[in-house]
Amino acid sequence: MNIIDAASPNFDERARPISMIVLHYTGMQDADSAIARLRDPESANRVSAHYVVAEDGTVLRLVPEDKRAWHAGLASWRDIPSDINSASVGIEIVNPGHEFGYRPFPDEQIASVVQLVMQIKDRYQITRGNIVGHSDIAPQRKRDPGELFPWSKLARLRLSLPRPTKNLMDPNWTQAGFLLALERFGYDVTDPMAAIMAFQRRFRPEMIDGEVDAECRMILLALLLPKPQGDD
């Protein structure tokens, strides 16, 4: 993969080994504005990422992988209760996002994302369950990369968890039981509605209503099994 260096000064030293990949969308009106912000040392909220993937598939490297980029913010996942930035490689995918005309991700762009994720996953032996979206680790604040992101394409290559589709059973959890299971899976459930919607955005994107129904319960139960079975 041809990667173009476009260094950002917004980084510091890691405090944890790399064990995660976090996918974002840029959420700005155009790529140039997003890249400029990720490289701006004078921004009020200094942010950065390790990589940016443009809509035509071009990949920019802003921060070396051995450094801590500032992309996750206040976030947690599984056994990492804070400082996700130290444990992760952050990839920003150019897309205007929900505020500026959210749209499908071009095939060329996703092809580059797949190659990049594959290389990083192999480099650090990252598990599928630790390849996540920003909304997974910060459900109260974030919606990216959003319901249009084709997680299924990554799942088919074992680069993310699949949406379970086989041998589904309804455990008939109450909402409280569902939230306990969701927390066990990895989500912060401090805001129950936000956590449920983040789960749906990732694993049942055709209906994001914040309601716990039989389908949500069946999907989550299957994800908690040792080997989730899906079409991917």
C-alpha cells in the first residue's frame, strides 16, 4: 500500500501496548478541512489520528504508530476503562458524517481501509473484537463511522466481528439483563439508550431505535458465545 506522510504535531507517548483499532469518520464538510484540523497544533481541541483514508482510497499517515494519537477522547472498551488512545491505532475515514450529509463509503475507500486494517491487525495480533467504531467506545458522544459503514466487508475477511445470523436464540432478558450483557460485551452502559443505539448502529443498522427487542437480544447472546456465527 502506498502511504503518504503528512505529519501532525498532535501526539505524545503511549502508556499501553497496541491492542485495538478504532475507525472514525472525519465528520467535516470536505477532506482538506478535516486533514487541516487533524494537523493543527493551535486548534482549541487538538486532535489527530494515525491515518486518514480519502474517498479515492489515498492513505495519509499523520502520526507514527508507536506514538499516541489523539482520536478517541473520553472512551472505554472491555478491559480498557480509559486512555483508549494509548491502546489503539486510530483511522479517520473521510466522510461528511451525519451533520454534513452522511453518505455511503466509496468502494475505493473501503478497499484501502481493508488493506490498512489487515496490516495493522497482523502487525499487533489484534483480535476481531477489538476492531471497533468510535461509537462503540464512546456511545454517549459519537455516532461514527455510522450505520452506512460496511462492517460486513471487514467481517468476511475476519477483520471485525460478524453480525450473528445462525442458530439464534432469544434469552428473553429484561432490559436490565440486556444492559448487563451489553456491558459484559464491552460497551459503556452509563447512558442506556445511547449504548443500545450504538450496539444497533454496529450490529443491526437497519433499525436504530434504542429499543431492546428479540432480535437485539439474540444478536447479543450470539456475540457473547465463543464463536459468533454469521453469513460473513
